[in-house]
Amino acid sequence: MCSHYQGIQQPQAYREAFNAEPPPSGGKEDMWPCYLGGFVRRHPHADVGDEAVPANEALIGQFGLVPHWADDLKLGRHTYNARSETVATKPSFRDAWRQARHCIIPAMAIYEPDWRSGKAIPTRISRADGQPMGIAGLWDQWKSPQGETVYSFTMLTVNADQHPLMNLFHKPTNEKRMVVILPPAQFDDWLVAPAHHSMEFLHAFPATELMTG
């Protein structure tokens, strides 16, 4: 599971990699659960035929999905990752999954603990070509008692027991997991995919296209 990643701060990276204008200020670069960071979704009015409306939009949201029925934002401490095997049935995620609220979380790197020495050593993992990662996620929105709308998001994960790189991380007794890093050619397809096609995108990113350090 991934609880720590390096968000993207460069406006041009949003435009070039994700076809979206950068989000309003307020997102952090060093991201942990319940921090505010950027995410990209399909613009809700992208299909109305107005050329002035962009296809995608980037927003600021909480890392840790908060469904509409939650009492407060603290639920995000436990909902920053969603398992692909159970996302359709878990109460926190199932509405966003069924409604295909797909998003992409831009990241320059993720961090995972390497336990091979017997101690947890945080390890930086990035794309080998130096390009931004586009992590598949789900988004939702929550309204505070004061009427404020808060967006939030979660990263989707898959099993990585057999992944040549990602199976090196986390404690030896734990199941190995990794976030779904989308190939750039699938970014737009993911954002518009209907719910019944969502699982088709949830695969492990090739180890040969990742690097540590």
C-alpha cells in the first residue's frame, strides 16, 4: 500500500502529461494521508459541445477518500488506498466505483518501506524515464456541516507478490501490494471509462519501467 508520495507542483507537468490546467494553490508536494494534493478528473461539462470547456480538470482534494455519508474527514486516514479486489463492495468506495468517478493522481514518485535489512528504509520509486506517474484513483465529495464541499481521492492497488520490484517492499509476512500506475496512453481512456470497464485498467506497471533511488 502507498501512504506517501511526491506530488507534482510544476504547472507545465499538468498541461503536458495530463492535459489539464494545474489546480488552485494549496496542494502539498510531500503527500501523506489527509493532506491536500492535486488530482485530475474528466471535466463534468466536457461533453456539452462547448469548445471553451476543457476535457480534463485538476482539483485539490484530500488524500484519503471521504464518502458523502462520513461524519468527518478523519475517515481519510484509512481510505487512502482501495484494493481492486474489494473496491466494488467496501462501503467507503463502492459508490465512487459504481459511478465510475475515475481520477488520476499525478506523482513524481511513491515511497515504500524496504524491510530486507530488518529495518524499514523508505525507498523512492519513480518512472525510469523520469516522467510523471499517473496513478489510477477514485474521487468523491463531502459536504461539511458549514456547507463547504471537500473533494477527496484514493489510489487503487493490485497484488504485487510476483512483481520483480514491488515484492521487495513491506514486511516479509505481509501481502505485497502496489498502486496502479497507468501507461500514459491510457490516461484519457481511464477518465472516461464506464464502471463495467474499470477493472480492465487495473494492472501492475512493468518493473523494467520503474527505478529506485
